[in-house]
Amino acid sequence: MTTKPSALRADARRNRERILEAAVRAFSEKGPDVAIDAIAKAAGVGSATLYRHFPTREALIEAAYRNELARVCDSATKLLAENPPDRALRLWMDAFIDYLAAKQGMADALRAAVASGADPFAETLDKLGAALGTLLHAGAGAGLLRPDIDPFDVGFSLAGVALITSSPDQRERAGRLLDLLLDGLRYGADASASSP
């Protein structure tokens, strides 16, 4: 019995996702020198499968980072479909803080990838700006958020929150700061929505 090509693609896609999730955990917890075989084992795949997807350590680091970036950016549309725009933005802010925590945990691995010539950050600002822009535009259109907000200003504010609340025991404080930031994004929304 032969396996359908589409089933192989789905299986390969699942393997790739498991590898990337295991890589983020491993690089975050153990640094850039973690054994590739350990990542493969944690993902439940063989080393050959890992190397088929990611021929070098640097390729794996870059792909793991970009996967986390895509996950947080792509969640904006889903959150908007399931929540009012201001609530969607607040949930996205939480996801962004988690993304930055994973990025911080992978910092040594990312530095090693950059030193080898990789550029994992090439599209970071554009993708984050687009995701935030989508959320902010929806909120402004619904009259829930101010219409004059620059997505990059919000992104840098979120990065600041993440920087000062980077330890796990500060997560509650991060939530309070995100609530405060969202309140600032709401300030004057009704007045600007009703003005000519």
C-alpha cells in the first residue's frame, strides 16, 4: 500500500512543527550548543528527519525564530475574528510578550546564527508592524481605539514592557502594564470617532 503524497506533506509539516517547537525550548533552556540529536529526540523524530528539514544548526535557529514570529503575527487575524478589536489587541499583546520571552531565551542561539551570516530578523519589524496595524485599524474603525496610533510606537512600548518584566515572576506586573497601555490606546477614541 502506498501513501498519498498529501499525507506525506501533512506528516512532514507536523514533523517540522514539532522540531521547531522543540528547538525553541532547547535553545531557550540550554543555549546555542544544545545537541541537535537532543532536539530531534524531544521532537519525536530521527536526526535524519531533522537534518532533512534543517541542514545546519543556524538554519534551525533561524527557522525556529521565524516560526515564533509568524505564530504571533498570524494570530492577529484569528483573534479579531473571535473577539472585539480591543480585546483582540490585549490578547495579542500577551502573545507578543510571550514571543519576546522566547526570543530572549534564544538570544545566544540567535547571536550565533547572525555571526554565521544568517539574518533571522530581516522581516521582523515589517511583520510585527503589519499585525499591530491590523489590530489598531480594526479598533479605530470600531471606535474602541484612537485612530492616530503608530503601530511601531505600540511595538516599542510592548518591547519596553517585556524588557522590564522579563523574569517569569514579573508576568503579573506585565499584565498590569499591558492593561495600562491598552487604556492609553483607548483614551479619546470616542471623541475622535465622533469628531467631524
